[in-house]
Amino acid sequence: MILSKTIIMGGAGTRKGKMLGKIFGTALVFMMVASLVAGPTPLPLSNFDSHALAQEAPELEWSRIFGCPGRDTGYSVEQTSDGGFVIAGYRDSYGGSHEDVYLIKTDATGNEQWSKTFGGSSLDVGSSATQTSDGGFIVVGGTQSYGPGSCGVYLIKTDASGDEKWNKTFGGSSWDEGSSVKQTSDGGFIIVGYTHSYGAGYYDIYLIKTDAAGEEQWSRTFGGPSDDDGKSVWETSDGGFIIVGETQSYGAGLFDVWLIKTDSNGNKVWDKTFGGENFDDGYSGQQTSDGGYIVAGSTGSYGAGGESDIWLIKTDSNGNNVWNKTFGGADGDYGYSVQQTADGGYILVGRTCSYGAGSDDVWLIKLAPTKPWYVDDDLQDYPAADFTKIQDAVDAATSGDTIIVYPGTYTENIDVNKDHLTISSENGAHSTIVQAANSDDHVFNVTADWVNISGLTVQNATGSTRGLEFI
């Protein structure tokens, strides 16, 4: 995976990006778009991949500020079908006595078309908004004005003009809040957040499925005895769901990234934790074009050694690590959202305290797609293959690449010395055999980190190192 572009936006104040394109402001809702025009500011590099390409930052295309004299904040932005944008957050509508959910619709250049507020006499916040199939919008957040507890999950449906059609609250007698909402293929909605009212521990991940009218169909909690939080949810191609969050109950450290796959009824199929001995958390994730998953978050366990680094994790369809990368410097850097781009790469947004003009700046990172290398021993199954030997493909690959091996018998001793490589068969182990050219030596000698080798039959290594050797 090659770093193809990085953009830092901000000044001497605080700018925080949370979820793709989402801009936090310290006083007013702040929106910024950069055009891909080369600008004068060189890229500060730290512990990037040795193959990273430094490019100049683009110029600012436009920025917009929305709000009143009080404290107004934007938590979420998404492009709409007309090329404009919808923003969700909260507005200090009453001079500091309480805040309301704040929904803003703009045109393609960020000019406000309309804005709406929702809420009651206490604190109400919008965390996420997305356009629905009828052209309206669905908003989720938290409310202290309505519901039975201290705070409830707050779901608001509007028409295309932002006028409320209905709202629902979910939760129990304590503190519950929604972080992310998506419309599902059946026309309903899937919500993820956290709950203190239900579950096994202090806070648990809270997953709620509703019908098209916002009526709860089912809910699930995930967690252990400590603090667990759901940040992002997506429907997957099999009709189930993928949840990204953080867990203090499980894993290796203080907090770990938690990836949970469920079926269509919210029942857990599998879960994976990622992290080390320090604080690691996941904020965003989605299914990728290869059926796997991409997760963005932050890590205090790995990277440059600062307070935290942006952490990007790629998994296979079962949640197993394929590769991961960190981005950061001497201070705190945090990843909040990732999406796969049309070219097969990734766009990642977060905030940086290590680089830029201020104490916190928005950091936008583009990663180029990984290159697949194809190997066919006789060029019969795939005449356009790049190589006939696996070792040749390993030598040509760079960190993060994938090597696809077509059916056949490969007689060689292979040295794998590049991190984050995936070597897998095109048709399974029954038809893809790798046998040692020197039977007293290894078939695969792995001296790199995060290497994934699967779907191959390894044979004919009779020496002490046998088929696979990991150093």
C-alpha cells in the first residue's frame, strides 16, 4: 500500500476531523474542501512506509462556517445525491442553557440551503446523518430531553427539506447514545452506539435494528465487565452487519480495537480485537471490494512513539489481519474515518498534533491501491500472469501487495522478507502445491511481519526447518 497524498488543513486553533469529511470547530460549525491543485506547502514525513511518495498539498477550494454566537459543533458530513452536503451536530440555541440537534443542508459549494434544530429543554446532540432512499435524512445521536433515562438514543427522520416526519428514542433508565446510523436494504435502519442501561458491563456496544418507521425490531448488546463502545456500523453483502468500536473488556491492553461481524439478526458470527498494551481504538470501518474489511482508528501501542498514531487495519472476510499501517509523529494523531475509493485505494481522515499549523489540524491521507501480482507456473490457467515463480513475485512486490497463485505445482524455496504481504491461491490448496526445490531447506522462510499465506499445499521439505519458517 503506497501513500499517494496527504493533506493537512488548519491554523493556530483547534481543528478536528471526525469521520470522513467531518470537521469539528471549537466555536462554530466549520466545513472545508480542498481541491487537488498543487500548493506551496511541503509534506512533513515521519515514520511512513519507505515507499511513500511525498507530494505537495492541494490548495483550499472553499470553506464555510455555520452557527450562532454560542457553541455550535459539526460531528458528521456526507455528500448528498444532488452533489451537496448534509451536516449533523449540535447548536447552542439558547445561550448556553442547552443544545439542540443541528442539521444543515448545503449545495455543492457549501452554501447553506436550510438548517433545522431538533430537541427539547435539555441537551440533545446529533452524531451522524445520512440521506435516505426517499431523498430525506435520518439522524442519530443522544437526547436528555426525551426518553426514560438520563440520556437516550435519539433517532430523527426528516423529509428532503429537513422537516421532521417522526422521531424515536431507545434505551433504558441510564445513559444510552447512538453514534452511527445507516439505512438497510429492507428500508429500515441500523444504529450502533453504547448503553449503560443494558448488557454485561459498565458500558456495552448497543446495536438496534428498526423498520422503515423507526419501530424497533430487535436490539443486541456486546461487551464484558468493563467499558465497550460502538462507533460505526455497516450492512455487509450477506445481509449482516460489521461493527467497529473499542473494548476494555477484551484484548491485550488498556483498550483495543474491536471488530464484530453479525448475521442479519444481529447475532455475533465472529469478533476480533487488535491492539497492544496501551490504548488502541477503532472509529470507522466498512466492507471492501474483496469481501474483507478496512478499519480506521488510533493506536498508542504501535507507531512512531508519540501519544497516539493513526492506525489503518485491513482484514480478510473473517476479520484476520492482512496488513496494518500507522501514520504519525511525536505527538497525538488520531484516525476517525476511512472509505475505499473508486481506484481501490483508501481515503482516511483524522486529526494531527504532530504536523500542521496549530495544536490540532485536520489530516487527510490518500493511499494508493495495493497491486495484485499473478503467478501461473505454466501460463495456461492465466496467460497474462506476471510471473511463473512465486519468489519472483515476492521480489517484485512492495509492502501491502497481494500475490495470487494459480493452480499448479511450484518447485522452489521462497524467502519472504517484505511486511504486509498476502500470498494466497486462486483455487484452493487442493490444486495449488508448493514443494521444496531443496528438500533440506524451507519452502517458505518468512523474515517479515504481518505476512498472510493461505490456500497452498506445502510439501517435500524433509529437513529440520520443514515447510514454513518464521523468524
